[in-house]
Amino acid sequence: MTSPSSPASLDAAYAELDRWIDAHFDEEVRFLQALVQVPTDTPPGNNAPHAERTAELLQSFGWQAEQHPVPEAEVKAYGLTSLTNLIVRRPFDSGPSRSGPGRTVALNAHGDVVPPGEGWTHAPYGGEVVDGKLYGRASAVSKSDFATFSYAVRALEALAASAQAPALKGAVELHFTYDEEFGGELGPGWLLKQKLTKPDLLIAAGFSYEVITAHNGCLQMEVTVQGVMAHAAIPETGVDALQGAVTILNALYAQNALYRQVISKVPGINHPYLNVGRIEGGTNTNVVPGKVVFKLDRRMIPEENPVEVEARIRQVIAESAASFPGIQVEVKRLLLAHSLKPLPGNAPLVQALQKHGLAVLGEPLPEKGTPLYTDVRLYCAQGVPAVIYGAGPRTVRESNAKRADEHLVLEDLRRATKVVARSLCDLLHTAA
């Protein structure tokens, strides 16, 4: 007879988890469709309605989602409209244990998204399923992992109530938050600051074929170039803010050639880079523009010092502005997101996900970094070891995330749900 802690018992538990997920997969897809069908464009960031809808769906599982609205004044000051974060706490205790209370493992996914933009051939909030793919904004990043994580926990609860249950001890928390696109400070950052949670380990939304343990940092800045408006017929009476801005932009873009020489040692991360994503200014075609505003995004590899990076950007802007007489320049920091560096305590997460990724997907999952930045860094800053893993393809580009026709291959959702459920079983297993 096998004991609740034997390998044979665990193998039976993994098979039971897989069977439950397969049996409920159509329901999981409908759950994801319902989440995609409630818009969460950020900006404007009116995301409390989605949290309310999510809480309703979770209640149908018999779960009570704690709704934690961020005070309106904080939300408005942040540039958003409404924001409610959710926490679901599910305890597990299915066997005798002398190992203490067990781990609390948190699973975090964000529901806010960039607006759909143009070029869609499927309704961006339709949740349409075609040829095994579910289309819609956030279908891949990262409402998909609302589904992955919820159904992984449901499968584990079904296992805990079955004859195949191994000894489990601890708890799982679901953290569904709504400001990752703005940096996460009012999502995970706010939950941690309010001391509403302090898990032992964290898995955050990601893709199915890799385990992410590091990511880039991000500095975003707004640069205002002030000149003097004038009639286009007599341009010498004004100061062209756009030409001044072009001088600054040329100097900033020249930095990218230098950044290519700075190579990260983290697999999956290459070099720093700078992008200017938005420019606006001027009043009319026949008027010399008196004001131009642009916003830049500087990605920082884990080896870089954010203080030094920001100081250098400001220096480049100041020196190039000085070469164009008559303009005045104001520089404002919009966001400083530190890079994610792996904490030593993340080994149980990496080992569990790689073990079950190989079993379910039939291929090894590399441990690597990503050039993206995420709000996972906020957990690590509080000493919570974390990794990034969830439902999705091998690359962001394959999913069309932040582009038209974003989609999720449903088989990736099924497989990722199994990998996460099995990994949670290992992490809460009292003999682990």
C-alpha cells in the first residue's frame, strides 16, 4: 500500500488533476470568454466593473473574493478612473503534518490592458473562438491567467477532497489586480503596502514554454519643449519647439547605438534600448509650433543602476537642448520600475514548474529573463521569491499582445493549467 507521500501516490494525484482539468476545460474557456468580454482599457482605467464581474464569476465556484477598492483620490492622482483589487484565499489541509502551517503560494494576474487600437479582424472584446484560438484584448496578457490560476486551484481543491489526495498543507491566494500597464503600484504594490498579503512564494502571469526569473527595468519620462509660436509666414519671429524637440530626439536616439554595446548576462535579455512612443504639439499647419511634448521609454537591463540611467538621460536632454537657442525644456519622470532579479528562495517554484512543464508539454522549460517589465518586481522587493509562468505561446509576438487580433491557443491554456495545478500540489505537499 502506498503512503500519501509516496511517488506513486503523487503520480496518481497528478493524473487526477489532469483528468479534472480536461473534464472542466470547456467551462474554463467560457470563464475566460466572460472575462475578455468586459473591457478594461487603460487608459482610461475604469476597471472596477471588471473586478465586480470577476468576483461574481468566482462566487459561482463557492469562493468569496475580497474586494479591495483603492481610494478614489489615489486612483485619480495616478491617472486612472476606478480600481478594485481582488484577493481569494483558499486554505489546504488534507493530511496529518508536523511541519507547521505550510506555505502560502500567491498567483497574480492583471486585468488591465492597453486599448485595442485598429486592424482587428475579430471583435476585440468578443472572446470569439476560431480554429482553437480565443481572440480578444487580454486573451493572452493576462486575463488568460485569471483562468489558468483559478482552474488550477479548483482542480487542486477537487483533488484534496478525493481518495487520491496526498497530504497538503498551506494556502493558495489569487491576486487579481488592475494597474500593471501603469506600473503596478496600485495593484500588487498597494496590496503589499496595506499589508493585505505577504505570501511565501509567487507565480505571476506569463507564457507556457519558459520560466521567467528576471526582467528588465523601465524608466518612462515626459519631456516638454517650450518655444514661441509665430505665423508660418514670419517664422523668424518665433522659436520652433518642434525643431528643438527634433534636436533632442536625435541625441536620444543616438544613445541606442551605444546601448547595443552593453550586453546583459541574463539569457533572454539582450541590451538596453530607448523608445519614444508618443509626440504631440503645435496648433495649426500655418503656425510655428510653440510647444511639443513627447514621452520616452528607457528599458534597463538587470545589471544597470536606475539612478545612473536617469541621470544620463537628463544630461543628454540638457546638452542637446542647449545647442538649440531659445527653447526651454522640462523633464518629468512618469515611471521608474526596477528590474527583476531572482531571489535565492525561488528554487522550489522553478523546480516544480520545470518538472511538470516537461511532463505535460514534453519539452524542457528554460529558466530565463524577459525584456518586458512587470509588477512581479514589487513582490520581490518585499522579499517574496517569484517567477513568471502562465498560459501563452513562446513569444509575445506570436500572441499579438498589444496588437490587433490578440489571441490565445486554447491548448496552451489547458497545458498551463495542468502545469500550475501539479506545481501547486508539489509546493503544498507536506513531504516537500
